[in-house]
Amino acid sequence: MKIPITLTALFTMMISSLTRAESPVTLVIHGGAGITREELTPEKETAARKVLEVALRKGHKVLTDGGSSTDAVVTAIVVLED
């Protein structure tokens, strides 16, 4: 199911909730642009936040498992695009 991930200003950036003490890496993703706040229903916002969190966690796992930053970005983008 494709979900509009382009959420202007609402999701400018999401940053991993892990602190530096918990993890030596940080992954930042951009939720995109293209939908106005007026077009964003509570259901769409909830769904988008879930997808953003999954993308962030999967990309972060690549990094913490020793993968490259390129692999982490590709992993996060695949989640966002699917």
C-alpha cells in the first residue's frame, strides 16, 4: 500500500531516538514535500509516521550492523518508496 510520504513541514526531518551513548551512528531521513497540512488527515499522518519510523529503524540497523552509509540510505528509501 503506497502512502503519501510527502508531508510538507510536518516531517521536515526525523532523527533516530537513540542517543549517542546507545549508538555511535545517527540516521536522518526527510519525509518529503508536496502535501499541505490541510490535506493531511489524522489517518494519513499516523500511517506516514509509521512508515517513516520503519524506514529509520531499518536504515539505522544497517549502520549498527556495520553496513555502509550508502546501503543504509538505500534501505531507508526502499521502505519509503514501497
